[in-house]
Amino acid sequence: MKLAAYALLGLLVLLQYPLWFGDGGVIAVWRLNREIAAQQKENAQLKERNQTLEAQVNDLKQGLEVIEGRARSELGMVKKGETFYQVIDPKPEAAPPKKTQPEKK
């Protein structure tokens, strides 16, 4: 009787092992679900970035104001009849180097 119980228990363990630890087992499914969630999060971030870039491209294609703004800020361009003033912050004057006295021994 005990031998039959041990045999059934051994058979149960042999049948359960692939379910839990095999290629398509529960642990593998849990790991894949975590990877899917991480990939979906990354995809959402990339989709948001792509939408922002697409909006910028559409603005550049359609709006002259955006092109003008970029030309002014990045290239320093001005319109005819405008006067360009550039304000430069004065650099602080360099302090003269301090004279060091040789150490006395």
C-alpha cells in the first residue's frame, strides 16, 4: 500500500514539474508577463515622443512663424528694417595672481 502511495506521489511530482518549471510553465509565463509590461511602458513613452516630434514636423511644414522663430533664435537672423542688438555680459576682470612667499624653514 505504501509503495503505491509513493509511486502516485512520484508520478504527481513528475507531472507537476513541467507545469511549474518547463518552457511553457507558470514561472516562464510570469517572467514573460513582466517583460510584456516593461515593453508596453517603453512603447508608450516612445509613442509620446513620436507624437511630439510629429507635431513639431507639422508645425515646421505649415507654419512660417515656427520657422521664423527658429531662424531668429538658432541662427540669429533679423528681418529687413530691424536693428539687432546683442547684449554681452561683461566678464569679471581676472584678479591678479597672489604672490606667494617662499616658506621659511
